[in-house]
Amino acid sequence: KDSADIQKFKRTIQNHPNLKKNEWTDYLVPMTAIVGPIYDGKGFLDALDNTNFLEGDIIRLTMRVLDKLEQIDRATKDEALQKRVINCKDIIRKCLSGIGIV
């Protein structure tokens, strides 16, 4: 069963006019199993232990997220958004640095 936070997040998405059209919410719980430990400052192996994804899948996912964050960072002129993006990139890089990826 989904946690109260996940249920609230799903309701928010389902009520949003643009986001509700996407089916990615089906993957929300497995994604939080990966993102949660990374956000909490834990290492790659902690994220790996928290899911049944393969190592390469998690590495590809995090590298793709880093790439998208880089694109947002370069494209935006919004300083507040840039600070949030930089923070996210730093969190991901810290997680991956423990295994020598970045």
C-alpha cells in the first residue's frame, strides 16, 4: 500500500491538467525507492538495496536525470530554479561518487 505522502502526491498529479495525462504515476512508488535514499544523502548501494532494479538501470536513470538537470540549468534564467537544479545535481553526484561514476 502506498504511503500517505505518495497518495497525496498522486492526487495532486491526477488533479493537474497537464500531468494527469501521463501514465508515469504508475512508476511513482518504485521511483521513490530509488530517489528517497539518494535525496536522504545515502549512497548508491543504499538505493540499490531499496529496490529490485539492476545496478545499470539505476546508473542509467541517475545519469539521465543529471543530463536533464544540466539542460534545465543551461536553459533557465531563473536564479531560484538554477539553485534548486544545482542542489539536485550535487545530491546525485554525491551518491554516484561513492562508486566512481562522477
